[in-house]
Amino acid sequence: MTLILPYNREEEGAHPSFLSPDYKATIKRSPQQPLIRIPQTLTELTGPAGRWDRLMGPAVADLTKVGKGEAIGQRIIVSGRVLDEDGRPVPNTIVEVWQANAAGRYIHRKDQWNAPLDPNFTGSGRVITDDQGRYRFLTVTPGAYPWGNHYNAWRPAHIHFSLLGPAFATRLVTQMYFPGDPLIPLDPIANAVPAHALPRMISRFDIETTQEALALSFIFDIVLRGRDATPMED
């Protein structure tokens, strides 16, 4: 069992507020009363560090080959490092991803908009960071999709990230966007994040790690806390 220190949120306001009126779902979801802080106990601060693979199964780093054939869409490599507030690598961190397919549809019964499903793409993957905090996925570029928040509302292409540290209570969730996407300035979810911190959620194209004749490459480093913290969802 590993003892970890409590997570301290950045004081400068990189993370989205509970209430963002343009993102309509937060109106009902946001707390209406002052929050009550419940101190973490040993149960929340310890967990199965080093044994995640036994609990969750083997890694799924290639999202393009989970069916009988290959997923449809532009193949991309998404990789990066998980870092602490001082830029040090954070090893042995579970990095989970989930995303829409190339047509912008999730494999979920509640997603019923008129876009095709891909029988060879589930949109989910999972790896453990190495000693240098590195992770890597092979997937396809997710499509934009309508979401009904306002007139003609479309979500920009994005990939959801979930990170698990030494204990279940250390789970953090964020989203990764793609550079140059014209939908980002129009998206209330992305813009619920303070303007100075939003660029930390946008990946960067990297020709050096692009794999010739296979996949383009995007780098997305995740900083857990501190001055350069990646904005996280509550």
C-alpha cells in the first residue's frame, strides 16, 4: 500500500468553475450551497499501486484493431508525458481514453444521432505510464458531433482522458483538443476553462513522431497540478 499526499488544486484558477451558464448542464449540476470539505482518510489515500494490470486487464494501446477489421478514419498517434508541478515524470499512472469514432459517434446506446457506427472501433483504451511518465495510443481522429446545448451546437473533435494514481480517489479527468479546430472558440465546454489555461488542453502536431505511411502524431503532456496544471473536470 502506498501513502500519497492530498491533491492541492492550483490557486490561479486554471480549472473550470462549477457553474458556467453557457454550458447549460452546469446550471443544474453546480452546487447551490457552500461546499463541505471532507478530510481524506487512509482509505482514500492508499490503493493498489503497481497492481492495476491485475485489476483492469492488459493495456489497450491500439484502438484501431479491437474488432475483426481495422477502424475507419485518419490514423493518429497520441502520446505525451504525465508530469508533476515541477516537471518531473509521474510513472505507473493509469491513462484511460475514450472518444467518438471518425463520424463523431460514440458506441453508447444514448448516442443515437444520424452518424454511422464503426464495428471495429470501441473508442476506449488504457495504458500505464513508464518510468519517464510516457504514454502512447494509436487511434483515429474523432469527428465533431451535435450536442443540443444551443442552436446548431457542435462539439469540437476531442479525446477524453482519465488518470488514476496510486489510489482510486486520485482520479482526474480532462479533455484533449486538436490545434486549429474552428469549433473550439464556439464550444461552451472548452470555454468554461479560463482563457489563459485553455491552450493547455490543446495538443500539438509533431512531425518527428509521425509514423511514415501510417499515422499523424499529436503530443499532449498532462501536468497534474501547480502553475502549469492541465485543466481538470470536477
